[in-house]
Amino acid sequence: MVSTVDEASPSHWLDVEDGDTMNESSAAAFGVLAPSPINSPLLHSEEHESLILASRDRSYSYGVGENDIPDFSSVAIGMMNAALEESRFLYQHAAPVMETLFHQIANTHSMVLLTARSGMILHSLGDADFLEKASRVALRPGVDWSEKSKGTNAIGTALAEKRPVVVHGSQHYLQANRFLTCSCTPIIDPYEKVMGALDVTGDQRSYHQHTMALARMSAQMIENQMFFDIFPDDVIVRFHARPEFIGTLMQGIAVFSVDGRFLTANRSAQFQLGLSANALAAHTFSSLFGRALSQLYDRLRQTGGRAATLVLYNGVTVCCVCDHKSFRRLDAFQSNGSETDAPQQPSAQPARKPESAPKMNAAQRKVALSSLSYLDTGDPQVAAVIQKLHRVRGSDIPVMIFGETGTGKDLLAQAIHNDSPRANNNFVSVNCASIPETLIESELFGYEEGAFTGARRKGAMGKVLFANGGTLFLDEIGDMPRNLQARLLRVLQERKVSPLGSGKEVDVDVAVICATNKNLKEMIARGEFREDLYYRLYGLAVRLPALRDRQDLEVVTRKILASVCPSGKPLEISANVMALFRRYAWPGNVRQLFNLLRTAVVMAGNDPSIQMEHLPEEFIVELEEAGALGASFFRPPAEATELAAPPAMVPQTVEPVAAKPLADSTSLEDMALQTMGQALRATRGNVSVAAKMLGVSRNTIYRKKDQLPEDVWR
């Protein structure tokens, strides 16, 4: 089973719910076309059959046999280091996005993979229960998954076709790989060149139709972030016909030189402008937006940086914004010369890669939005943590943050830095779990030219040196390889660092914050973590509580909404949705709540509040399957009235559902069934209306049909 997406074709729709589809005008509002679901009739089209046939023909021509034993060999460490160094820019942008994607698909027997343009796997994250199966087919860094090596598979075929592809089960060329389903999308640089690929692979039995959509959104996020680092000296304009989509994945991003010449644009911008990258090359800002770039600058300056409304050459009205760096570039250009803005041929200059050192985090420039006081949201446990941190502020005492995954340890570390005397210097975060073991030493300490095969000319500054004068945050410190723990201890004790291949030491002054979700004392007992390093890092230890144990869920929810609502006016949350939030155990903690609310805001559109129909389908399914997942996954149920649909969701022609009191021993499953029954009685058995009232799909009600009383179908 294979799914491909053609950006130029309007025939690809997103299956929203039970046959409802996103039409062409809706897709245009988002600025992108959505991928086909796995059960789409398009899967059986001649186009798809042709794609698979072409891939199988290539596989045969490469000499791959369907019953061959896959090549499990990995490249040598030197070659792997060279490949990682060549793809360093891609890896730096993809690694944090991969973590977010993995948390969205966690516990689905899947893994997330990043590959080079050659098809070699560079990095992977996976569910523990799937890793053993993955090892059987060599889904690990250093292994080649091109078509030449593995035949038809999502990674190799997506890179060969330069388009997103899902390869399901028996569509794999090799018999050994047919227990897999793989969703892969290429990652394209601003010059339309393939840099690598992002893939989600899992057991074919647990495949979900929205996996490809998540992979494509993640790849688009990586591509968009690259624009801001590849074009540090140019003007980046972000725009969309709907202002609420500025700042989201749907926004168009177009890059211009300071004199108005077009340089490049992302796929959303090309879609909104109705022109390909090649066609846009002959344009300028004024030929596309109807005004000179300097006029946009003047208008944005008058509005204090708020979005300015412009009319495109095709008559579409859009809202435009520029970042502060673009303002400074335009200001400097206007001071030194005039804007020509005349049509010119596209520049042949190559992509300008940024320095290897990370940029300063945006949160550093927004201290008020990420300070300790901001994180104090009324929970006594969190308040106690913040009180302790206030007492050691500015003392450079090492801080160790414990807590489950997703509790916000990284946000707390950033807040500690922002409230310290070092706030004007760099905050450098290192995730010890996400950096490949072969690269972590060079990432931390840097290296000189020629330190190893494939090393960058002139070497690279390590993150410890880049944090000099500021704060070094070592996230997931429990996953640091033991052989590097001794070197880190020496750096922290002597306050000197020696880059790889260098014979000299450099003084370094950093405040150190660490975080982990592991029991380091147990690791010390097993010989997995150095005791001397533990006590060097263990100054003040604080523990962030899990979200399910906090008393400030509503406050946290409102603050997250304020940060993810693009319009600047946070949405409200309906009473029944908030009741479900209080009942849910939040295994993914604050990170899970953030991702859920971000999705709900987009789904809500112009609605004034978030209702159940705006929540991700997976979240609703988890609620429905509470009995199957076990009672420990959910909080004890509160009053049954919390599940009743609010009056705003009920059509005027239908009496509102009056929830009946339920016994304290009633299970969540029983409560759901009784609420469905009440809705069906109120709508005289109209499943569609009842489903809208409850914010669930019609299939959800039909699945429970045999468990509902007969009188509800009158």
C-alpha cells in the first residue's frame, strides 16, 4: 500500500472525519495540500501502481532479490563521522523536531529516522518494544536504506522519487521488510535540493493513517527553520491570507535581498503566490507584493512591527511581517543607498550555511516570558522549587533537575538562566540522548581542522566554549556515554577545555544545569554513571512534579494557549473539555498538553472556544479505550455532568442533553455509554447530530451500538 503526495495536484485531500473532506478552498487557506489517507481510492490509481512498478524495476536492475538476506553492515566509524559532519546542518535542525515527532507517536511500536541524501541512516529514536524488531532489519545509524541496497522501501523510494511515500507491508521489495510500514518524506533545502529524509517506521499492524501527515509537517518545520539560518544577511518576509496562520507551519516564507531581489521561498509561499521557484526567480518584492520593500518597512515601523496588509500581484490580500533582524538590515540599507527593486536574473550564489555554533535562543530575548516567576502558576510543589532556585540565583551553584519526560525541565533551565546575571550571554542546551555517541565529544568540546576524516575546514567551536560566560544545560545527563563523563568532569573542575586535535587548552566559565528522568544513584551502583561526576553536578537538586500531580492545570493550560494562539487572543476551553483534561493522567506531561493544544487551536479556526471536536482523534480514542488501557492511565472520574455536551454545541432544534447523576463507582466507559445514550435520546437516534454534540466521530457511536440500550434508536 503506497501513498504519495504531489504538491501541484489539487486531487489530494485530508480525510477529516467519516468521509468529510477538506476541499480545495480549505486547502488553499492553509497554504498547503494535505496528504492522502492510507485508505484513499487514490492508492489504487495508475499513478501509484506506476510508482511502485518503477521502483521495483529499479530494484531488479540493481540486482536486489526479493528473498535476499538484507545487508546489515554499517559503515566504518570514520565514514559515519564524515557523513554526520557533512549533514551537520541538517542534523542540528532535525534532531529537536525528531524528538517532538517521536513524542507524538510514542507507544505506537514505531521509530523516527533521519537519513542523508544517500539513504544512510544518521539518527534514530524508537519505542523500546520496537527496537528489537528494528534491529532484525538493521534500522540503525550507519546502514544504507537506498533502493540499491534494500529495494523498494519508503526511504529509498522517497529519495529516488523526491516526493513523500508510504510503503506498507507487502509493497516492500525484500521479503524480510514486509512486516513494516514506512512513511518517509524528503527534506528539501531552499534551493530545491534534497538534503535527506525524515521517516517514521513501525509494525504494519499498528500503522495509523495520519502518520504521514505528522512526518510531512515535521519535515516542513525543519525546512522552514533552515531559512532563518541559511539567509542571515537577507530579508525574510512571512505572510498568509489569514493572519492567524502567521507563525504556524502554514505561513509563507519568502527571502529577498535588501534591494528587493527574490532569492527563494518555501512551498507554502509558492502555493500562495501561484508560481514555482523557477518562475519566481525573475521577480522582485515589488512585482509580487505591489510595493517596494522599503514601503513595507515603513508600514511595519508605523504599526510597531504588527502585520501589514498588502495585495499580491494576483489580487489576493495577505498579511506580512518581518523579524527584527530584517528591520535592521533594511534600516542599514536605506541609510547607505536606495532600493532598486528592479527585476533581475536569479543569483547563482550557493546556499550560505551558518556558523556551526548554535544561535542564541529566542527565549533569551524574552526574559519576561520565560522567567521563574512566569513558571510559578500556583502549584505548591512548583512554588517550592522556584523558591529554592531564587535563593541560589547568581551563585553558580550547579542545579540538577529531576522529573519525568515532558515535565518542562528545559523550560525551567532556561528560566534559571534568564533570571541569572548571565542572562545576556548564551544559554546552550545539549541533549545528551539525541546526539549520536560518535559525535557527542566533538559537539561538546569542538575540534581543530583535520581532527578526523571529513572534519570541517577551520574546525568547529564546541558547545562548552560557546556557552562561555553563560549557561550550559546538559539535558538527559544520564545518557552521556561513560567514557566522556571523565572528560566532562575534568572540564568542570579545571574550567579548561581542549578541542579535539588541539594541543592547547582554553579557559571557560560556565554555569551548569543538568536534567534527567533517570535514577542516577542506581546507575552509579550499576557502574553506568561516575560517582565523582554526580557529586560535581549535584549542587541543588529539585524535582518537577508530573502534570497529573499538579494543582495548576487550568493556569498552565491558559498560559500555553496564550503562547500558541497566533491571533494573540487566547481561545477559551469548554467546560467538558477542561473536565476531561482534569481526569486524564497526561503520560506525556506538559509537552503532551502543549502539542494537543497547538493542534486544537488550528482545528478550532475561528471558533471562540475549544470543543471536543477540535481535539486530536488519538486523544479521544484513548479516552474511549480507557478500559483496555487500564485504570491507572486515567484519574478517578469526577461528576458525570462534566461529560455532558455544553449548550453551545447543541443545535437549536434539539433539547440540550441533561446528564443524570451517576454512582461514584461508575467507570469512565459506563459514563461514556450513558452520555451517548442521553445524546441519542435527545436527537431521536440521529447519530450525526449526537456525534457533533459530543464532539466524537459517527464511527465512535456505531462501535458502541451493541452496548447501548435499544430505546436510544427510536
